[in-house]
Amino acid sequence: MGSMGSSRHMKRSAAPSFWKIPRKLGQFVVKPSPGPHPISESYSLAILLRDVLKVVKNMREARYVINSGKILVDGVVRMDKKFPVGLMDVIHIPSMNKFYRMLPSKKAMLFPKEIDSESAKLKLCKVKSKNKVKSNKFSYGLHDGRTILSKEDLGLNVGDSVLITIPEGKLVDKVKLEKGSLVLFLKGKHIGKIGTVNDLVKGTFSTEKSAEVYVEGETVRVPLRVLLVVGKDKPLLPVEVGE
């Protein structure tokens, strides 16, 4: 009988292109497990520690540190070396008193920017879904797998962003995707840069919703899926990595 589901293993050559790992040093690499972020847009926790942050020398050390409960993601201890770490996630290493936020940049699609302890208490999330559930509550699904339940309509739509506390997930602020909003590019030529929305373009049967954004001296039209709203007059959080 054939195996069911996707493979639990991943060859180095098949790892996401933004992973900065030696492609010919061994055959396999730690594959991110199913979780809050897709494999193509995340690091497995062990790879992040060893190959990106370089706080451990080898996989044995990575397993020891993780299994000892010494690594927190969004304020929660993670003891799975395959746990997927993705956009806007906050990594805390208590023994080093270090905090990092995963941000898009020219350096990599996901780059760990060091942040302070106060900034590490907050996280910016994109609204991916909105539904009305039992008891007439509103359910908002966020890009990192979280769900916000509210008795009242928060006035949020798909594409908007929310600022929440971590790990509690308490809503602190929100920002709409509209003309004049500041957006962060998650992919493409302007990855990691902040632009201003000039106009929103409705999708059709064959084209997806997009936005005209002024960034780095030019106006470009890009799909909404590669943008994250970060503020109105200024970003709710520091999100640019820099060159």
C-alpha cells in the first residue's frame, strides 16, 4: 500500500530558495511541519537556529536547546525542531536575552531582525478570512493561524491588519487596507520596502485583486497577497530591516 499524505522528509535541493543552507552538504534537511505557516514561506525552528541565527553549531545542539524548552516563538515554548517559523513571528532566546522578528527584506524573504523586549510583546497580523459563526460571533482568521472571536463586528475585512499582544492574542489596534495606507512588500522587486496605496483594483474572473502602490519613486501594481498593511501615517511597528 502506498504512503498517504506528503513526505515527512525534504531534500536540501528542494528546500525553499531563501534558505541559506549548503545545498550539497548531505541529502536531507529538517522539513517544517504542518502548522501556522506554509512550508514555502517558513523555516523549521532547527534550521533557523543553526543556519540563520547561528546560535548553535550543529543539529545535535539544536535538538538539545529546543527539547530543553529554551526557545520561545510568539511567547510560547516550542519543543518541536520542525515547528514552522514565518512572517512576523517573534523568536525569544532567554539565555541570551535576545528577541528577533521575522521580516521580509532584500537579504532574504524572511530575515530575523533583532528587536527590543517591548516591541517583542506585539505582533502585526494580516486578516485572511472573516466569518460569522455560532452565537452570532464574528471569526477573523489571521495569517499565522490565529483566530480572533468577537461578539461585535470589528469592521475588519480580508486584507486588513491587526496589532495584537503575544502570546495572549489581545487586540490592541487595527488598520484598514485603503487609499493612503502604508503597506509592506512581502515579495518581489520591492520586498521589505514600505509604500503608500494610491488605489485598489478589483479582481475579475481571471485576475486577482491588486493595488497601485507608490514605492521608491515609482507607482507599481501588485497583487494584494504580496502586501501587508502596516499603518496609516506611520507603521504600527518597526518593520523595515534596512540594507
